[in-house]
Amino acid sequence: MTCNASNFIIITLTRVTSIAFFIAAALSFNGYYVNTLESGVSLYSGLFHVSTVSMAVEMFIFVIGGIILLSVPFRNGKENESIPLPGLGLAEYSMIVVFSTIGASFLVSSTDLVSLYLAIELQSFAVYILSALYRNNESATAAGLKYFLLGALSSALILLGSSLIYGYTGLTNLDAISNLISVPTSLSTMGVQSSVTEGVTLGLVIMSVGFLFKIASAPFHN
């Protein structure tokens, strides 16, 4: 009875989360005003920038997330037999989809170094779970631990690059940083503009290395 009650709660939460994603997609569609969002709207002091493109992508992400959760099969009330991924429970499967969907929705509208980092870290939680999917397998556990350590290293590199950019510019908004290094100012006559550009370039290179670690891209895939 306890097992059935636990499964019922997990299944209910999965269905409720799926419905919440569809409602979020419907709300995004309801607020999709092309004329108003043509130039974009900044939210939370510039942390996010909502535009027609970001709204369309978010609607697509929410719909896909809801369909994935809605299509989870439940058979015989047995948790381990109802999931297409061996070794993965219903609650974990749902959390993977939730973290990935919310992180992706934040990422497409992020226009600040802070929100960009938080969105990427939120998405990384799902990858950490997937890397140690077969929990009873020693190799899978070792792989999960290694990826977690590499993820921590890549997060540190992203933060280091972000701190360098902030240290040289005093800004975290991506549009403001782009305007600062692209528009010549009176500081260029004193050589300050050159040092700022070099510092931002160095920070972007370090951040790029961290991002390549995150997605396991060559030559950081091993």
C-alpha cells in the first residue's frame, strides 16, 4: 500500500508538472504581442530580455517538456518497469525534464552574466544525474563523479571569466559590455580602451573554455 501510495504521488506530480508546462506555454502564447515585443522588454533590472524570438523558443521548450512528461508510460504500478531508461526512477526522470526545461527557458532570454551562469548551472543538474544513471554500476558511478568534478571546474572557469569581465568593465549586462568595447570613447586616447578590450577578450576566452567543458566539446571531451 505504501509503495502504491508513493507511486501515485509521484505520478500525480509528474502529471501536474506536465500540465504546468502546457499552462506556461499558453501564457507565453497569450502574451506574444509582436508589436510590443519587437524591440524587446527587459526584466529584473536587465537580467533577462524578452523578445519575439525568445518567447517563441520558450513556448516550444515548454510544449516539448510537457509532451515528454505526459508521454512517460506507467505500467503495473511498478516504478522500475515503467520508465524507458533503466535504473531511473519516476521522480528522477521528472526532475531531469524540469531542470532542463526551466534552465533552457532562462537561457534563451538571459542578457546578463549572472543570469547566464545560473541558467547553465540549472541545466547542468540534469546532466549530472544522467552521467550517473546506472547507479549500481561502478563505472557509471566513477563517470558521474568525474563529470561532477569537471563540471565544478568548468563552473569555476566561467565565474573566473565573468569576474575578469566585470573587473575591467564594471558591468555584467551583455549589451552594455558590447557597447562599451565597440564604441570609441575619450578613454581610448589614454590607452584605457585597449586594456579594457584585452581584459574582456581574456574573460571571454576563459568563459568559452568553461562552456566547452560543460558541453564536453573537443578537445575537452575526454
